[in-house]
Amino acid sequence: MRGRGYRAFTLIELLVVIAIIAILAAILFPVFAQVREAARATACLSNMRQIGSGIQMYVQDNDECLFFRSGSNPALTRANVATSGNALKWWNQVMPYIRNAAVFRCPSDAGPTPSADANGSLLIPRSYVANAAAESLSLAQVSNPTDTLVITEKWDRDAGGAAITDSWIEVFAGDFAPDPARPGHAFKVADRHHNGMNGAFLDGHAKWTSPDTVRRSRDLTGCSLIHSYPTPAMCDQSFPGCTSTGAANLCNTPEFFPY
């Protein structure tokens, strides 16, 4: 009894099959990457919602006043309190209401800043920054809390490769400005989610927005709050003695000034 014969692939047929697989892979891999990034962006937005809820609880427990800026320069804070120590970092001020250090890391951030917990241990991987324009204000002082950006995302490194470890975003120092070394992106605000960023707002909600949208808004940048409640360094040119009068201060641009 003769055995059944089998026909092998020819070299041409094998090359055609490989070419088809390569074409399908080239089409599908970017789609898979976009799906993964969408999932990471959603997880980041969930982090922002948790931070927004924590901020709401913090405000209610602190005379309806937002957390203040901790640091060595009193010209940058509206708070009339001692402003030193790890426990006074903004993320540690809201940590009792969140109780999860992982919430401060964006899944799309490959290099979050190792930040100190209340005891000084670098145990908090931080991808987010607070908007200096809103610090230490009471709810009664903010007329538009739905457009008051409190927390947003920062780059892990600048265009030159240096680590960005900032705790606060400063519109008066040009942090929202376009980065000439990284065309299409902001200087320090990270738009890694489809050219946009997630943010938590003073009324507790969180949403995606773009740096361009922020730059065009007095409220989203915080310039309206800086104008109404200035400090010697956090100010526009209407404030006598303002030290932030250079071109980097977006609050002095013709779109925003004069009021």
C-alpha cells in the first residue's frame, strides 16, 4: 500500500506567508501599544480621582483651605505657618486621606521621582505636581473651583536628560510654556497621554486636558488666582515689587494682562 504523499511549501510561498505576518504585525503592534497606553491613561485618571477626593476631605478638615507650599522661600507661599519638614510636603498633607503611595505614580511614567514620606524615607514614587497658583487658598477665595487645577503631571526628565524633581508647577516661571527643545510639548507639564495630561481640580473632579488648553485659560493656569492673591514671587506685573516680571511669566502675556 503506497503511503500518502505530502506537498511541502515552496520558498516563494514561505516568503509570502512571512511577508503577510510581518504586514499584520506592523499594523497590529501600534494598535496594541495604543490600547496599552489608553489603559495606563485610565489608571492615571483614576489616581487623579482618588487624589481629588483626598483633597476634598483635606479641605473639609482644614477650615475649607487648600494645603500650603512647604519650602525655604516665604515669597512663594501664602501660608502664615512654619514651612519646613517632610510632613508638610503636599503629598504627605493629603496622604492620610488616600493611604496609598502608589496613587502618586502615573503608570506611563518610567521614572517617577522618589519622594520622602512623612518620616523622610524615599518611599513615594511621584509623577505628579501641585499647582502653586492655588496653594493655601480657601474655597471662599476661589470663584471657579471647577477650572482650578490643583494637581497635574510632570515630566520625569527635561529635554537635556536632567531629572525634574519639582514639587510645584509655577506658571509665573514658565512651566506651562512650550519647550523649544522638545517641540509640541510643555516645558515641565507632562502631556504623555495622547498629547494631554490628567489633572485633579479643586471641586474634586478629575479630567484629561491638553497643555495648550491650559495655556489659553486664566483660570486653568492659575493666573487669575495669582492676580487676586499675589505674593512677592508668585505674582504678575500689577503687584508692586513683583519679582516675576520676566518673559517666562505667562501671567504677563497680552492674552492675560492687563485684567
